[in-house]
Amino acid sequence: MNFTWPNAKTEERKLLDAIVILLGNDPRLLAFLLDPESPRLRKRAGILKEDSWKFSHGDQLLIHAALDLWSGSGHLQLWEMIEAWEGANWENFIRAIQALGLDHKEPKK
């Protein structure tokens, strides 16, 4: 799926890249979530969560994870991920987090 976001900020592009990785570049899930022409969700996050019932349970969890990355509105629980995800989903999740380029600093002692 091609996203033409001409006015997207760097952070929005990073989020898009991370979500594409997380969803395994699945055109069904990307088209369901994201507006192809503007850096925003297709619908409000709550509506997307409600509408995700038509997908498999595993895909619903990926949608919730993507919503968490985008706006913190997916409310995905770690136990749900552990219970449902297979190796590829975990690999994509870890790669997506890495793609965000979050700088982790050592905690102060």
C-alpha cells in the first residue's frame, strides 16, 4: 500500500514505518487503519477498535498494537500478546519498536 503523505512530519513518517513493519506490510490491515493521503487514522481510534471485530483475533491484536503506537489508544495488554502471537508477530513487533529509534538511557542509580 502506498501512502502519499506530502506534508507528513518526520515523527509521522517514523510511526508509519513502524506500523508497516508491525503489520507485516499487510495491505488489508494498513488500508483499514490509515488514510492513504494524510498522516492520520482513517477513522477515530475507538471506531477502528470496534470495527476490528471482522478480523481474526490475531489481526485484532495487531490493530490494537498499531493504535497504541499511533496514539496510545489501542489498550493492548501484554498478556494478550503472549497468549495469541506467534514468532513472526513478535519479530515484527520488536522490529517496529526498533524502527521508532527510541533512545533508551540507563536509569540513574
